[in-house]
Amino acid sequence: MIVVTGTIELHPEDMWPATTAAGEMVRQTQAEEGCISYRFYVDINFLTRFRLYEEWRDEAALAAHMKTPHMAVFLKAISDLRIVERSICKYEVTDTQPV
């Protein structure tokens, strides 16, 4: 399983357009083959920061996601937004256990 997670901090005036774009992206991505989970969350301690969390069956599913039309639309939608800081990492998970 591949996990992608990180944060995206935006200018306060750009939160609504970013939230709209992210909502549509989540809706379409969840229907993709190999998508286990795909979410954006607003950090309750920092209201202009999104936390991104994704789970993918494998690297091929993530690679296919990056080439989808809705990814292109999303990237275009956020290209005009003022991203203050972005930090996103990908992890390959080989074992999971309940905590």
C-alpha cells in the first residue's frame, strides 16, 4: 500500500476556492481503481492549512491517478491560489497492525 500525506498552507483568502476544488477532487478520486482513501482535512488549530491523506493499492494506481483529467483540472484550479507552504511525502507501507 502507498500512503501520501502532508500539508498545504494557503493564503486565508484562498481557502474557499481551495476547499471547492479539493471537494470535487475527493469525489472523483474516490471512484478510481486502486484508491483506498483520499481526503483533505482542515487543521482545526490552523484554519488555512489542509492536511492531505491518501491510501493507494500500489504505485501503479497512484501513477494512474496523477494522469487523470480531474487531476489536471485540480492542478489548474489551484495554480492561481497563493500556496504559502507545501510539504507532501509518499510512504510505502508493508505491514499494518491495530494500535
